[in-house]
Amino acid sequence: MSKAKAEVDQLLIYDPDKSRSTTHIFLSRPTPLEEKNLGRLFVICEIDSEEKINQEIINIIQQELKNHFYYSEETNVEAAFENALSKTNQALHHIISEGITNWLDKFNIIIAVIHGTRIYLAHIGRIHAFLIHRDKIIDIITKTSQPRAKINPLKIFSNIIEGNVNPGDQLLFCTTSLLDYFSQEKLKRVISNTLPSDSTKELEKILLEANAATSFGAIVSKLVPTPEKLPEQKDISRRPSDTALSSSYTPPQASMQDLRSQEEKTSEYLSPSVFPKFFKSIKKSFSVLGSIYRKKVLKKGPKRSLPDSSYYSPEKKIKKPKPGKNYLKNIFNYLSKGIKWLAQGLASLFWALFNLFRKPKTIKNKLKEIPEKTESKIHSGIFRFRRLPKKAQKTLIIALIILFIFATSIVYLGWQNDNKLSAEREAEIIRQIQDLTFEAGAALSYEDERGAKELLGQARDLLAQLPNKSKEEKATYSELETGIEKEYQKTLHVVNVDNPILKKDFSELENYSPVSSLVQAGDFAYLINANNNIYEIDLTRNEVITIENNLTDIGQFQKMVQETTSTVLLYDNNPGMVELNKNTGVLTPLTIDFPQENMNVQDLAVYRSRFYYLDSQSNQIYRHQRGTVGFGPSTAWIRDPDLNIQDGVSLVIDGSIYLLKSNGQLLELFQGYEQDFSLDIIDPALSSAEKVWTSEDSNYIYILDNQNKRLVQFDKQGNLVNQYFSDQFNDLKDFSVDEDNSKAFLLASSKLFEITINL
């Protein structure tokens, strides 16, 4: 767990004589040991009435929580919190059993505990809890709770929400009245990047001018990282994955403290001492006295000594090299000369360029002379080389080769050093990957999947910078990659359907012909076969009957769509329209006046007695009003002249028209114009698609993807919900959804499958 401490401040504007509600805030003041073991306890409460009994109820809640949380025998934070809530439930139940119940339906409260980077909270009613993470503000309770139900007097606090927060994140618990004066965006701006005390002062300054009958309550908390331990207290041998948040490198501040300490010790050792000078003075005094005694008493000359010399060594005889053994020496001589010539040549080049640009007027003439001078220098060099003895030529060539190898090695070593990560940088990258992976997990717990994907993408980019050669490096790399992949898999929402229910394999029928275009309603499904007949399957008994087509002068059936509970519409390429009565099995031609003869109808839809079809050839969606024996004249529905739908493959209507393109793009169209709408980017990408389905009563949009053998489910905000995948989904052609029974039916080649969907 990351080392973090919660800084907290409160805002309470409440006049007991004037306020329309009773508002109270409690911030616990635990001892350092209590805070370390169990964290900090907060309560913000509001009862929407002015009765005096409210204060007593709130006081009982506060005392019960404080006494039973910090004095609990439980050492686990969650267990201690549950125990405190249970005891509080018992105390409140005692009050309720005495007939004091008017406050229950007006009761709003949040009880929260922050321990490190872990938060636990229980809530009732309309108190809000916001998490401010980076540049986003998230309503925790809205995202994690169900609509308020009637309070059970026996279990007032029955649910606990828990999750992770990051160092630097801020939490805001507040009454609903605060949101009447501040938008969420403004609250984020006021609270972000400031201390809780500054935030509450800023809010209070504005709210003091509000109506005195309105009470306001808020708790602002910021998680501040606590200092790391000193380096000597850390176990640097542990692997980076042993903890998700602590780093394996020495903090810079701790290193500076060690350096200063070492410098002080060294300066003590190196500082001049009085004792050496003292002994040197005594020695010099004795030397002077001895010299006087020698001259005056012994009548001898002064004692001579050798002059001081820092370096003195006896002369050594230098051995002369034997003839024929100086070949290597000559190579190094030529090598040194080559380096000297190269340095002189570079210096001359820079000097020439300097003189050239110093006199701009002569640049043109100088440039003209460069080819001639270069050629002359080359010929001169070749001439001088040829005049050298053969042995000298060989030696010079070898020297140049060695010089080239030496220069190349220097460049390579420099490049290698520039690209090699230092141990500190490698540890920093590992820590950043772990932090990003942890933050992605926290974002997923608050349903921020797009933010989680961004964080995991950053973690993958950093992972690519780490070395992956040695056994230890591969182990670290694999462990970090596994952690990233584990969180990433949560964003995919893949539901593997290992054994979809096979309703019918039509290829087993006598006189079978290929099937297409599925329509399902209730216990029956209908499919078109290649013989222009219709298969009707009873989904409860899996029995199939064939509805014979006795109509003449019609084309081949292409598409089919359900019109009402008892009728299905079929389009043939004559072109024409036919009605199937599901109750009688009778096919009836319908009159329709298509706008043109040559059409490419991709899909059909019916919405409130209007018939729509997508004609990709004319880049248009046409609409007809349904009549008794047919359809009225066509109306072009697309109004936007710049809208291109020629690659459209399917459409469905719920008030807006959702149009699916062959590349997997889904457009939302309203009144003939494209709306601002897009689907989540998913993995694997939705690069091809066959059909889209939704309904006016559904909260979801479904897309069939034959290429990846899946049915993809989105909500109507474009967020990915689930991907239903099976290896048996080969050659997916069509599908239908029965949300009333949480089922979907998929036509794969000649097989009709049933799967369960999650709503």
C-alpha cells in the first residue's frame, strides 16, 4: 500500500434557529498509532427537518462510531468499520423501536474511513461523494450505488463501498445544497491543487452570502504522500514487483543527507591539527640547538643535507631495442602522427571556414576554388604516399586501419552509454509502470475505462524502454507486462461463450437450401432460404416447418424485417415488397412505388407504421408511410448533402437512426443529419461489421462482427459493455435479440445458436 496521509478540513454553515435542516460534521482526532492502524473516520450528516430530536440522534451515531471503531478488537480496517456500523445499527434500532421514526425518511449521511490509499464508506440518502483525480471529478456514489430504497430499520447501514485512491487525489463529501451554488466543474477548479483549508475558506467566502435558512456541509480531504524511509532502512534486494507503490531506489533527499554527513566526517579528518605543527616546531628547535652546539662547542662546520626533492630515484639503464623489433613502435608512431594530422586538418578546415565567412564578398570566389584545391591536395597526398618506402606504406595503412577501428569503437561506446539506462533511471521507470498500473486499476474501480486505457498505454510505452536480455531483466519485464495485461483484460469485457445452445442445424433438413435474414419474435424465428421459401422454427421445441412461396412475378427474397407482432415484411429484388402473416403463413404482395428501378437495398427497418430502407447506390435512406394494401410515395430522409453512406450495411431506429458502415463505424442520424456520437475503441478493433440492432425500449446497441466471431454490446453513450465470443460462430450472417428473456439468437452458416446476454 502506498504511504499517504489524509489532510482534512471541513465547512459547516448551519444556524440551528433558522436552518430548514439539521446538519452536522464529525472529524475524528485519532492518536498517531490509531491513525496508522485504522485510518481517519469522517461523518457528514443532514436530516431534512428542524426537530430537536435530530441532534440527539446524530450525537448517538457519532458516539457509537467513535467508541466502537477505534476501540474495536479487530485489527483489520474493514472488519473494524463493519463492527462499528453494526453497533450503530443496534443503537438506532433501539430508538426506532421506541416509536421515534419521523427522521428515517429524511435521513442523509456518509460515514467514511480513509486508511492510506484505501477508502471505505457507507451512505444513505442525498449526501454526495466526489473523487478529484487529475483533471476529472467523479461522483463515487452515483457510479457505485442503486437508487434510494426505503430504509430497513434493522439494517440502516447495510452496504460498504470500498476502493483505492492515489496520493495527490482529493475527496469531497458534501450536502446537496452545495451543488445548488457550485457546478461540479467549479468545485473541481476550487479544490484542485490547493490544500483542504484553502478550499474550504474559498467556498465559505461565497456561501456566507446565501440564505440563512439553507445549511451547507462539506469535508475536503487530500491524500499527501508521506516521506520515504532512509536508504539504510530499505531492502534494495527485493524485486520491483514486491510492492505496487514503493520505489526501489534511494530518495534524492536521503542521498543528499548521506552526502552531507560524509562530507562533515571527511572535513573532520582533513582539517589541520595543531599537534603536527607543535611537534614540527619542537623538532626544528632541537635542530637549531644542535647546529649551535656543533659550531660553538665542537668547532665543526654545519651539517650538510641533500636538497629537498619530491621525487628521487636511482638512474636506470635503458635497454636498446634489438634490430627488427621496432615494427610495433613504428605503427604507434604513425598512428600518433595520423591523429596529429587529422587534428591539424580539422583545425585548418575550421579556420578556413571562419576566414571564408568573415569576408562574405570573397565567398563566391573561394567556393569556385574548392574543387581545384581539393583535387590538388588529393594528388599531392597520393604522390607523397608513393614516395614512401614499401615498409612505411604498409605501416601507414595499418595505422590508418587501427585509427579507424579506434574511432569507430569510441563512437559505438558513446552511443551504447547514451542508450544504456542507468540503474537509477531503470528503477524510476519500473516505479512509474507500477504506479500507472495501479492508477489504471483505481480508474477501473470507478468505471473510468477510457482513463484506464490511457494509463495502461503509457505503462506499455515505458515498458518498451526497459532492457530485456538477462534472466533477471526478463523476469522483471515479464512480471510488469503481466500486471499491465491483467488490468487491460478487464477493459476488454470479453464473455467467452464456450458452449452456445444449438437450436437447429438447418443443413440436416431434407431438401435443405442455404438460409439468411433472421427474424425472431417470442417463441418463433423466421429465415429465408435460397429456394425463396421461408423456414419457421419453434424455439421451444426446435421444430421446423417450411412456408411454401406460391407467389409468381416476384424476385428473389433479399431482406426481411418484423413489422408487427403478427406480420413480417420481405423485400425481393424485382423489386417489390411481400407481407407474411405469421398466424396463417400466407404471403401477400404489397403495392409500393420505389423512387428508381436500379437500387441496392442494404437493409430494412420499420418504425411506428413507417417503412425505411437504405439504398447505398443513391446514398439515401427512403421512407414510406404504411397503407392498407401497400405503401405511400417515397420520401428522401437524408438532408445533409455532405453525408456519405454509400458503404452503409445496416440500419435500425429508436427515434434516431443508427447506421452501420462496413468498416465498423456507427453513425447516429436525427432528422436527416449526423449527430455527435462515437463508439469506444475496442480490442480487437471493430474494423468490419454486418448488422446493428436496438429498439426504442432498449438501453443497448448490438453489432455483429463476423470477422472476429463475436456479438458486441454497447450502451447508447457508446461505451463498451460486453463482447460475446465463440469459436463456433463461423460465417455469422444475422442475429436477433430478445432482451425480455436475456437471450440473443445468432445465425452462423446453417446453424442457429442461442446465447445468454447480460443486461
